[in-house]
Amino acid sequence: MNALTITASTFYLDNGATGTVSYGTKTATFIPSSDLGIGITYTATIAAEAKDLYGNAMAADYAWSFTTSQVSCAKKSITASPYRLALKKGSHGNVFVIMKADGNCMVKGITVTPTIKGKGSRLIAVSPVGQETDVNGEAEFTITAKDTKGTAFVTFEAHGLDKIASVQVKVR
């Protein structure tokens, strides 16, 4: 096939799915712009306008269908590691927040929000290294101790999840 003729207008999905198309070594790949719906049947089409290396168009559209999995990727848990952190005044440490879901679903791209409880904001500061979960479901935060001794608590939450994860930080 002529790679220049394999584009989003000649290789596409129905049901409103949009995405990008690439072609190389006899394989065309459609990458959706967003997650496909759960349990939805899609029809993929390569339009007759796609041409071979000699400029010949296909005789007709070529289409096939597939159905996405019925498995729901409901976020189930959020944990923080370590859940206790001891810091000297002026030092810092990192905390990893881990999201897990049912059905081996990926939990990439979920924004995790930290909140310092009570008077703890006088003791510590929290800054994200990566506030969105990565392909392993992890988001990383740096906790920096200020110049006052005491105990602070940081809670981490994710949009759409009722549970939280907490970290106790002791500043020495």
C-alpha cells in the first residue's frame, strides 16, 4: 500500500471514534484519541480511496467489526508508600501514590491531589513530581520539611474515587 493514502480519512472507526493513523511494513495502525466505550461494537473501515504502490485504488471499502470488553475499569483502591515518613528539618522525601483497578485495567492518567491536614502546612510542603498516574498507576510527590518540629498528615485523593490514602510525616 502507498503509506500516503492510509490516513484518518481512509482508515477509520464508526461510532464517533477519532484517532491517528500510521502505516508501516504492511500494517496500518489506528490509535484512538480517547478510550473506546465499554461493550461497544465498532466497525473499522479502510476506504476504497486507499491505493497500492502503483496508484491503483481498492475495488471497494474493506470493513470489519469488533466489540470492546465488557470489563469495567472501576478504580478500586488508592494507597501511599511509605505511609509514614520521618524527616529532619529542611530535608525531603518522596511518596508514591498507587492506584489499582479491577480486571487488570490500566489506571494511567488519573490526577492525584494532595491535601495537608490541619496545621501541618506550617510543618511541610508537598509538590508533585508527577501528579498524574503513570502506566504503573503511580503518581509521585516530594514532601519537604520546614523548620518546625511536629507531626503532619497528608491525604491523597483521586477524582471519582471515594477512598483516600494518608501519609503521616514526622519532622524532627
